Amino acid sequence: MMETNDPRFQRVFVMYNRVRRSPGWVTKLSILAAVLVVAVPVALLSLAALIIGLVAFLVLSTVASVGLFFRGGWRAMFSREKRKNVRVVNRPGDRMG
């Protein structure tokens, strides 16, 4: 009968534990299937949301700029005189810049 202190038994015990603790192909396959079922749809939905947000931003910014163009806001945006009906007070000692 083998004793538990026998080095051969301890080596076999260590190998048995290593094999027992390592995941088998069924476990690996089920983890892969779970990742594909959960992670891939989440990634695709995130990508779709990003694309929809980008398209919405581009469309709404285009609508806003076209509206600004027809209201005459473009001329005011690119003119040198930025302020209208504003009184500028120049105090002594202030730098003009």
C-alpha cells in the first residue's frame, strides 16, 4: 500500500489536480458560445448607436447651418465687427489688444 508521503504519489496527485483544474474543450466551447451570444450583439448595438448618433449629428448640424445661412447669420459670423449696439469704454491704462 502506498503512503501519502511517497514522492511518486505526490507527483501523481499534483498532476491530477492540474488536469482537474484546467478547463476542458466543452468548457472552453461553452465560454466561447456565451461570449458570442452576449458580447457580439452588445458590440454590434454599440456600433449601430455610434453610427446613428454620428448621422444625426451631421444632419442636425447641416440643418442648423442652412438655417443660419438663410437668416443672414453667416455674414455676422465672418464680419470684422463682432458686436452690434455695444458701447466700448476705453479706460486709461487699459491695453488695446
